[in-house]
Amino acid sequence: MDKLKVLLISGQLTSEHNYPKMNEYIRTMLEATGRFSVKVIEEFNGATKRTVEDYDLLFLNYDGKTLPTSQYKRWDTGAEDVFFEAVKAGKGLFIHHSSVWLEEDMPDRYKEMWGIYLTTPQSRKNPCDDVNVKIELPDSPIMKGLSDYMVVGDDFFAGVEYYPGTKAQVLAAVYDDIEVYQRAGFPSPHHPVLVPEGKLENMRGVNTMQPVVWTNTYGAGRIFACSLGHDIDTYRRINYLTTLVRGVQWAATGEVTIDKPDRSGEKRFSQWPYY
């Protein structure tokens, strides 16, 4: 079986996401399945069609800024066109964790491709680090056989925006409880949040289930997005790991054949990533 080729595009990340080993964790998760080969690049400016043509999927781990309050640094026009044209022509795309954030004034093609996205200051990081993830579409081949689960020490992003007319499908969500915002310390100084009229209940999406895993299409391309994935603690969650590798396979091929890791018998002694 030929391995699917993944190009992990990284580079400009905020300081809290700029872990030296993060891209290697992702590479290990994917390659351990035996289904993928992964190349990591830290600079996409200057990219051409040749840069991406050999790959089945583009994996985006890119914030575009060094601080949440910084201005997003877009790639040069040529590289940006290469990225969008490749997905539109049929390459898969995985939008990882903080890469779901955009700027409000960014071109519509970003918002259309993302389908669901977040912007400052209308969107926010929920103050709760440990959250329960609810499977919203259990019959999806990506989520099949998975149960609700908890992640600890992660980022739960709330106040999402939906691109008008988007066909994005929500696979998993977390409840954005207003009570956690009533604690001291919100909003964080480094992450400003719009609180209309000073009333927490006016924040966009509060007290509703907020998407954390979703799919979308852009032209002939399939997009899988997951806003969770802040650190290795989440990557060790069996259901998260399964979601991630299946999401990559689905975005690249339209099919899912990867089973949830089997930890029965002698396999229960296997170390992460459990394959």
C-alpha cells in the first residue's frame, strides 16, 4: 500500500504554540499508523506548484503571528495562490488547532475554505482548560466507534463564525458555559475579548455547543479542522488521536479505513501513539 504524502506547513506560531517538538509529535502520530509519510516545512513564502504537487494533503499548523494581539502575517501572493488553488483542485487540507483563527479583514476565500473560524476580539479562549468533548455526528466515518471524551490542559476556542452558506459539518463540540467566564482573571490581558455592553451573556455563542471538530469542502478539496491540540496531553487521548489520523486520511482520500488503536492483550503495553 502506497503511503499518503503529507506536507506539514508551519513557521509563524504564537509563543504558546511554538513548541520545538510539536510538529514532530504530529509527524509521529501520523507515521506510526503506517499510512502516511510526512514532510515538515517552516517557510511557505516562495512556494510554487512544484512545492505541493507531490502531496496528497496539506497540514496547516500556522498562526500567522507571534502574539494573539499581533497582526496576522499572510504569505506572499504567489504562495497564497498556490495553497488555495491546490486545495480547490482536490488536495486535502487539515487545519490544526490555532490555525482556525483568522483576521476579520482577510479575504473571503480564507473564510469560505475554513467554513467555521474564529476572529479577535469577537471570538475567545474559554478559561476552562479541561473540557468534555461531545461527538455530534457519531455516524461519520471519522467519528464512528468513538465516545465522548475529556481533554486536559488544552485550548477551547469559542465564539465561532460561520461563513454564509457554508456546508461545513460539525463532528464534535464543547459546551461554552457562561459560568466559567464569571471567575476572576477573564478576560486575559494577552487575549482581548469583546463583551458587548459589558454583559457576558451577549458574547457570541456563549451557553451553546461550540464546534471543535468539523469538515468542509472547497472546490474539489476536502477540509478537516480540529481546534483542539494544544499539547502532548491531548495527543495522548485515544479518541483525539484516532480523530486526527482519520481526519487526515478522509481529507486526503474521502475514505476512512483506520481503526481505533487496539490496546487489548499484549498491545495494552504499547506506548503512545499506540500503533
